[in-house]
Amino acid sequence: MHDLDNVAIVANDGGLPAGTVLADGLVLRDAVPQGHKVALVDLPAGSPVLRYHVSIGLAAKDIPAGSWVHERLLQMPEARELTGLPMATRAAPPMPPLAGYSFEGFRNADGSVGTRNILAITTTVQCVAGVVDFAVQRIKAELLPRYPNVDDVVGLEHTYGCGVAIDAPDAIIPIRTLRNISLNPNFGGEVMVVSLGCEKLQPERLLPPGTISIRDERGAVTGPDTLDVVCLQAEAHVGFMSMIDSIMTTARAHLERLDRRRRETCPASELVVGVQCGGSDAFSGVTANPAVGFATDLLVRAGASVMFSETTEVRDGIAQLTARASTPEIAEAMVREMAWYDAYLQKGRVDRSANTTPGNKKGGLSNIVEKAMGSIVKSGSAPITGVLSPGEKLATKGLTYAATPASDFICGTLQLAAGMNLHIFTTGRGTPYGLAECPVIKVATRSDLARRWHDLMDVNAGRIADGDATIEDVGWELFRLMLDVASGRTKTWAERWKLHNALVLFNPAPVT
């Protein structure tokens, strides 16, 4: 990955056997699996092991050239202190504007644009999830066919709302997350709530007065709206079917308004893209994530909004990030988010090393430092112009660091809350991850995965390692695919199969 690296990874499908002679004459002393590291020179005990020209660890013992370098042979370095960092010191590379690109989207009264036209039913508490799911299935079967311009109906189900310390300081995170998801651009400003009645998270606390607005037929705001709530404990409900009928009747009014909406041409600057990786391997930082980083730069040049996240997966690159901040204040905001998360992990008596999964390691990633170096390249090279705390809503264009846990499901949920209308997800080990609320474009890091999961992966970035495409080729392919998916001209594989993961709210406050 860099001329001064002293390890490299094996790209060959199936790995390479011991005794293999490489092009430069190096002989493999061990069988090395695909994606795993080979020592290019003798590495004395205690010496740094360099990949991406970064020390991903110290050799735990003498490692001869040609050896398989795996996690058991590395001592992970300590995390970089959050002091003495370069703050907004790196000049942004020239990035000329990228004009002339557009997609067909749904304009909303608040100025946002949706890539889908979905009726979302907000829930205040997990207790109502089963009832809402039953109602949603009925709505899809009986009502949705009458409204051809509505793409889907989803229940915003979650495990929060009661049995929690709702007045604890950190309780604001799950509450504002659910609030802001309810206002996601893909839901067209139609807010419908199903409540149980006795929960701690009452509808008025979730969506206070003034959160939503009344609109006229043209979508213009005409005044504050009252919250549209179906309360299951209301005395008017006699029996289960009464609850279902009430939800369906309420949904019908929202569906009628959504059905009157039409796609219209919108500049690419209206895209709000979240980028994420999961089931990562050693190819993530070689193929898929660099291609996503190239596409990220294209989006920023087009005036769009892009979020990268996953705190523990960028923590070891904090110096790179603060240097790229557009201002010292942005750099300081990133440091605050990292410090908050460090303290959060310490409460659980763990550190960032708990992140790397067995699958990550089987795919060649020895530790979180190596994983972080491959993850961070999704952010491209643009200056970082914004920072969001978990659950906050995006308010700026350009490249934003949205602080989230690295968990796929929590990260995706928080990016939805920030206003994401299109999601890019890279994977090397493979995961069928998807979201019902937003289209998810899946990018495979390896051609072997793309072949085996041919009807789950939307883009094969493994062609970069194969020598059949460049990072720029795949970056442009991904950018154009984003415009097609955002326009509804192309459906992702997850959309075609209707695969989606549950929303998972990040709740660092106590459970009572």
C-alpha cells in the first residue's frame, strides 16, 4: 500500500502455499491465506510492522522475510493521545466543482429531497411493535396497491421507549435519533405515530409542538400541525381489530397525500449519502473503500452531503482527520466526540481493541489499527466541514464526520437520523445488510465474494485487485449508480429482495 511498507497482502483467491516464489524473488516460508500479510523483509522483535505507511503493531518476536504475519505475532500500539494533534493544518487538494449531474427525486416542503416516497409509522415504544407490524402487512396488501406513487410502508420499530432512565443526560441520544428518523427526507414530511399510552416516551416528548408543519397542496408550510397519533390504550379501541382499523384509517390519509407527489429533476447536490463498511477484510482498504473515497470526492465536488462514521474505526486515524478539518473548531469537535467515546468504552472496561471481529481477523485484519487505516479512506480527500453528535440532524453540505458506534445497525440508524437518503455499504466477508427506510448500495471488496453473492452485491470493487479496473473506474461507476438508484431507475439487490435490518437506537443511558 506504500513504498515504505514492510508487509503486503496476498491477493490470490485461496491464498498461496509455502514455497511460492514471488516476482521479486521472495519465497514464502508459510502458507498465507488470501488477504493476509507477508513479511517483505526480516522484522526483528519489537520493530514496527508497517502497512499504509502506518505502524499497525510491533513484532512480538523475530519474523523472517516470507513469513505469514498474523494477529498473534503483533503487539497492538497504544491509542494516540487526543492532545497535541494537528488542527486544520492540511491544505485541501484542488477540487474543481462537478456540475451537470442530477437525479429524479421527491422535493419536500422543508427543502430536503427524498430518493424514495415512503410512509413511515413512528412507534414510541417497543410494546406496540407487533401490532404495528401486523398493520403494516395489512396496509401493504390492501391499501398500497391503490397508491402506485408510494414506494413502501415501514414501521419504525425499536426497543426503546419505556423501562429506561428517560431523564438521564444521555437519554437525549435515542430520543433525538427517533425524532430525526421520523423526519427523514424519504418520508415526505408525513408523520404518523402509534403509541401504547403508558410509556415513558410520550408522543409529545418525542415530537414536541412545532416539530412538524401543516402543508398546502403545493407542499408549502401554512402553520404548525397537531401530532397524528393512534393510541392503542384509548378507550375507543375495543379489541385488536379496532386498533388495526384505526391504524389503517389514519394511514390512508397519509398515503393519499404521498401518492400525489411526483419525482422531479434535482441537482446531485441534494444527495445525502452515508458511507459505511461491515464484514470488513484486508481488501476493504485496497479496493472498495478507496473507490468509495473517490466517489465521496465526486459527491463533494457536486455540492452533495456525505457522512462517514464509525468512531472506533477511525479513532486510530484521528491525527489524519483533525489535520483535514476545515477549521480548528471542526477539529476540536472531532476530538470531543472521540474523547466522549473513549470515556463511554471505559465505563464498560473495554477499549477500541474490542472492535475487531473474528471475521475481520479471518479476512486478514490483525487489529483495529489496521482496520482503521482501511476504513478511513471511505472519507476521500475533501476537507471535513462538519461534525455531528449521535442522533443529530445534518445541517451542512460537504463532508461530515457523524459520530456513531461501528455497529452496522446502529451506525445506519444514526445516519438515517442525520438525514441520509442514500447509503453505501462496503463488505469483504459479506453481509446481507439492508435498510427498509433508504436504498443501500452494497460494494464487494473481492471478486470471489461478488461471484458467490452475485445477487446481493451491487458493485464488484474486487476488479481493482484483479487488475481489471482502477479505483477511479469503480469510483465513477459507483457515482453513476448512486444517481440511478436515487432516481428509482435502478433498485439495489437489497430492495429487490426486500432485505432489511431492524433499527437499533444507541442508548448509552441506564436501563431501569
